[in-house]
Amino acid sequence: MTTSEKHLRTCNKGHKYYKSSDCPTCPTCEKERKPSSGFLSLLSAPARRALEINGITSLNELSKLSEKEILEFHGMGPASLPKLRSALIENGLSFRN
């Protein structure tokens, strides 16, 4: 098994963390940014960022897209779809067909 070399990084807020990839996301900042309620709070950080980057911050905006379109977003995986589907259903909405 190969192990990747991790490099010490410091974010703009001064948090220190180790990463082996080029991803600039600070884990501490991501924990601070995570919503405490709403459908975005149900998702992993990559899936949440995928929606936010694409301007999806409400269930109404989410309902305008199909599941296929959502899965095309970088960071969004199939494990997030049941959570999103449930949140839509609870609010009388669904993905676009």
C-alpha cells in the first residue's frame, strides 16, 4: 500500500492542517461553515460545496434540476441523492424529470 506524503498548510484564518492533495480547503474552516439546519446540513462538505458553487442554496433551486444534472457537479456523489430526495419530498418538491 502506498502512502501519500502530507504537507503542512495554513489557511487564511491561521488554521494549520496537513493535506496530501492540492485541495486548498481547510478542514477547520469547513466545520465552522457547516450549516446546523436545512438540507445543506445533511450533506458532506464536498457535496455541499458542489451545490453552493453552482448556486443551489434552496430546495426550490434544487427542484429545478434533474438528478442527472446534480450528479454532474464535481464533488457530488450518488450517496447524497437519497438525502436530497427526502428533503425535497418533505417540502412537497421533487427533482425535475
